[in-house]
Amino acid sequence: MSRRALEPRITLLAEKAAPEEAEESVAVASDQRREQRRPADGLVTVRFGEPQREMQGRLVDISTSGFRIAHDCRTLESGQTVEFSHPEAQGKARVVWNRIAGTGVESGLVLL
């Protein structure tokens, strides 16, 4: 059955639930991370590509397996392996996702 066909049922079930239960189920469905993230701040330096390029961004949040950065480099691609340094760690990471956010970019990276 397609997702489109299921949407009315999901809505109906959410309407039947108590408001606090509906809010909780939406939060759980939209955030399926395995690890807790915590806010973080600081300058991040990322080196990538051939020839090697360097960019700087701002640390947004962090978990035990990765971190999210805000920056303005639109040439950073999902799947790229990078070297990084920020106030809490340094090493190698892989870019998992990129999202255009206003005039900038946010990227999620997983530690290698």
C-alpha cells in the first residue's frame, strides 16, 4: 500500500489519540536518531577534495558519532571523506547530508 493511501489512516489515528499522545508520536516519528545530540558551538575547519580545499564553518550540535555544521560551502558533497577540526574533536568524517538553509548550508557528518 502506498504512503499516500496510508496518510488518511495515520491522521485518523492521531486524531483519536489524546493530544499529548499525538504530539509524542509525531516527535518520535520525526526524530529517529540512535543517539542524543547536544548543542555545541565553535569554529570548524574542514579539508576536502583534490586538490585539497579548506573551508570554515560553525559547529551546531554534536553526538558521540558525528556532528552538524553550518557553513557557506556549496561544493561539499554527500559521501565525501573530509578531515576536520573543531573545539571538541579532530579527525576524519564522512558527509552524510547537506541542506540549503537560507543563504547558507548545513551538513551532517559521521565520524570515521
